[in-house]
Amino acid sequence: MSVDLKRFHATFFAESYKGLDRMEADLLRLERDGPDEELLNSIFRAVHSVKGSGGSLGFREIAEFSHELESVLDEIRKGRSSVTPRTSELLLSALDCLRSLLRDAERERSPDEARRTLMKDVLSELVEEAGLATSKAAAVSTSREPAHAPGKRHIRISFRPYPRIFYSGNDPLRLFRALAELGELNVKADLDGLPDLRHFDPECCYLTWTLELRTDAPREQVLDAFEWVKDECKLDYTELDAPAVPEADSGLRLQRRKLERRQQDRRVSGRRAVDLETQEQFATSIHVSIEKVDKLVNLVGELVINRTILRDLAENFSMNRLEQLTAALAQLERNTRDLQESVMAVRMLPVSFVFGRFTRLVRDFCQSSGKRVDLQISGEQSELDKTVIEKLVDPLTHLVRNALDHGVEMPEVRRAAGKPETATLALHAQHKGGSIEIHIRDDGQGLNFDKIRARAVERGLIAAGSEPDEAALTEMIFAPSFSTSDSVSDLSGRGVGLDVVRRNLASLGGNVDVISRRGEGATFVLRLPLTLAILDGMSVGVGPETYIIPLSFIIECIQPEPGQAKSISGRGAVFEVRGEYVPFIELGRLLNTGGAAGVDSGIVVVLEAEGKKVAVLVDSLLSQDQVVIKSLEANYRKVPYIAGAMIMGEGKVVLILDVNAVVRSVRD
């Protein structure tokens, strides 16, 4: 009897992605903290697990690549090779390659040749770094002609880098290694440009080099090695002789060099070597603790008992058993609520699922930019609904990149300002009422309001002579296509970031606030509901209609007295709450609901959202219930000031108030 292995695929991919995420975190810790036997063993076990499971399920390419990677890790684990910064970089690149193999296998497609060659490149470099003579290294080396083969051209290159070449992350030694792979290389350094020690800057380059290369590689391939430094140097290329012999077939090496540059480009941009779509892999499944499962089973057992009692009462009902029926129905309500809470708990995931990915992003950014950033993460065990976490990835990524690119200064700038050269980027999550707050804080330069004002005038968002306050200028950064960058970089400059952040958060029923002090840094505060599926709500009557206000936004309900509501000419109305005046809104008028009660006979509900309070007038308070949210936009169309809808027991559709939109209407 044949066994259908496909039924095990989903589990394999979920476990493998989880293992590789753990491996990446361990590699970054290993790079930061130095050799650690337990970390090395954990990294090795992750690759070994992928190899074994992949091989048993027929994923040959995954098993082969994992086996080669496992061999290198085994040498490191046994102490025969050490973890250098270059080895760490190559291991992270190999991890990215393995992720891409998993993704291709999951989608039942073969890796393209470019990616396959990149994987071989990474492995061969790892093997050379570890000093191993594996079959992979042999296969690569036999594909190259000997350096002393006849018919090679003699090339002389004068390489004069600019002093600030190191600031762009370039390294002449890496360039020389690339040229050495093309043939026989002789390097001569010119020391005449070295200053005396009093004027020596260790971050500047004072050397120039004369390179003599004997190779059969074409001119384009030799010059390709200088592609990344062509704007950082002066270069003279001369062919001293060019024998008329057939050029050796070096297509594979040319492809490998291009792939290596492409890989470096991905590192410079602070992104992984695989597509960003791999960030969403955790969304396909969730892991549930056995305690949560046991609780569900117990609750289902309680429901079965309750169903039996109700069935018996229905079959043998009499008025003297009415009290038993009432008690059974009350028990059913308690069991249903407990079951609902337990099911929702199954969907809850820690925020670490999002925060964990930024360690790699910050590390890659620092290597490519020259900035120094210490990432601090706290509150990562705070839990959120799985659907909220999935949609939170993009806004958080935009904000972290924005802090790195716009907020954090270069070390020399921070030093001149009296700050530590290493900046701090802090990510913090905490529960607050029925929602969660996420803080993204940096101690960089803060918002440049002068630059924001100038760019807003340039864009026509404000008049040239106007002087908006800092709150209004802060709002400008969320305008579509707004950017203060003078040039486009891999992280920012196109103006597609912060407006996307606000739009995505609004779709989650959340909002974002900004706190900034010039020269001291900026904090972005995200407020989100814990779940998008169910919330506690207060049903209120407004004329003939019923609306639901999420309970987490309600501070208090007040029976208004004469004089508490006051009109302000041209600026609406306010309501006095114990000496504090807050904006006053008649909900019936805002939603165009006819027949609503006036302030003399209604109820005022005080709400708080986005750090602001507002007093809303309704006719009556009806009941407090848990609400199952349905999207109104997906099933009908978007309605102003409405976040969604629910269906009552009798089939009536009741609208759920978008409190954030109501508060923004007052502010606007």
C-alpha cells in the first residue's frame, strides 16, 4: 500500500520555517556574543532536521543543500574551523538560500538557474572559509582553468580609491579576491599618500594600488569586479598584450560574479537574499500549547453535558421545571462564553513573531550604512490575534526602516552632538485596556519640522507664508507620497511609507501617534485592538437605529445636566466633564439619523481614542454584549464613521461605530 506523502508537507514546511527562524536568531547571537557551544549545536540541529525531513519526503535539492551546509557547520561545531565575520555573513546567505528552496518546494516550482548558481557559490565560499575539501569545492574548482594556462592576457589596472570609500561599505580586499578568482593576480601598493600620524584618519583610505592580472576572462568581466566602486575611485585599465587565442568559456564564472554582486546588493539594502514574501510564512499555521487544547476539550465536554440536560428538559417539560430550564440556559451561556474565549486564545500569538525579524534587518542595515544601532526589544510576549499580527508586519517594517534611515545619525554626527556613537532603537509592546500599544522609539535627530514645512510648501500642502504648529506639521508626514529625503535610497525616499502605515493601521481599527523632540529622537505609538474577530460592545439607541460602540473606548456614561453642553461660535460644541471641556458630538446628526433625542433627554458617552477625548450624545444605553465583527466594506461599501457590522439574533444588521474616525472628525 502506497503512502501519500503530500499530507505531511504542510507540517514539514511549517516546522522548517520555524527552525530556520530560530537558526537565524542563533546566528545573530553567535555573531554578537562570540562562540557558544549550545548555539552551535542548536544551529546544527535546525539544518539537520530540515535535511532529514526533506530527504524522507522526496525534496532532493533541499536535502543536498542542507547536507553541504551541515558539513560546514559540523566542522565549526567540532572546533576545526572558527566563526569569522565573513563566515557569519556566508552562513546567513546560505540560510536565505535554504529558505528560498523551501519556498520553491512549497509552491511546487523548481529553483531558477540563477538561484541555483548562487547557492553553489555560497556553499563553495563556505567550504573554502572552513578549509574543507568537499566534493562541492572540487566540483567548482574543476570548472575553472588553471591560472597558468597558456594564452592569457596581461592586464594592468591602476586603482586609486577616494579617501571616503570605506564609508559606503566597500572593501578593496574583497575586490582583490574577486580578481584573483579570474586568474593570476599581482598587487602592488603605493604608500606615498600616507599622511603622518597626527593627521591620520583610520576611517579614510590613503593607499593606491597597481594590479597586474593574467587572465582569459573578457574585459567586461574584469571591469565588472569594479562595478560597486566605480563612483568611489579613479580607474585606468590597460591591456599590455592580447594574444589571438580563443577566449576560454567563462560564462559560468561571469554569472557567479553577477550573482555575488546581486547578493551584496541585497545585503547593502538591508533586505534578505530571498523575496520579502517569505516574511509571511508563519501565517499559514499556528502552534497551540497542549494546555489550551485540554481546556477546549474540557469545555466541549461541559457543552455535551449541558446539551443532554436541555434535551431532557425539552422532552419532559412542565412548568414546575422552569427553574431548572433557566439554570441550564444560564450554564449554557457561561460555557459558550468560556469556549469562545478559549478559541480566541488559540488564535493569539506573541508579538515576538513580528519583532524577531527586525534583528536581522537592523544588523544588515548597520553593515551596509556604517551606522551603529543597538536594537532593544521588550514586551515581545504580549499576545495579539493572528490576523492582526499578519497585517502588522508591513506597517512595523516601514516604521523601523524610517527610524534607521531618517532618525539615526552617522557615528561621527552623534559624536559631535555629544551622543554615544551607537544609537538605540527600541521596540516595546504592552496591553492597555482592550487594546495593545506598540512603541517604536529611536534616540536620533527627531523630526525636522523646518524641512517638513519647506517640503509641504513645495508640495502645495500649505501656503508659503503660513506657520502651522508642530502637531499639524507632524500630520504632514502621513500625506501620500510625502518624503523629506533629498535622494532615493533602498530604504526610503519615494514617499510611499508613512501613508501606507496609517492606512494599514486604520484597516485594523488602530491608529498611530508621533512624539518627537529635535535632537533627542522620535517615538511612534501604534494602538491596535487585540482581535479583529470579536469585541465587547455597548449597544446604544439613536432615533430608530441601534449602533454598537466598542467597550474599550468608553470611559464613562453621563446623564447630562443643563449647561454642561456649550456651543462655541464657528467651532462646534464642548461638554464639561468635572471641569474639563471635551468636544461634543450629537451622534444622530453626525450619522444623519433622524428622530434622535436632544441633549436634555439623551445620554452622553465619553470616549477616548488616539489620545483624545470626545463626548458623544446618544438616546439610550441598551445592552452590553460580545460582538462578532463582519466587514461592511467587503460586503457592501465603506461607510463614514462605521468600522463594521454585526447580525443580531433576529437577523437585523447593526453598525459598529469607528471611534477613531469620530475623534479625527473633531480634530479635523
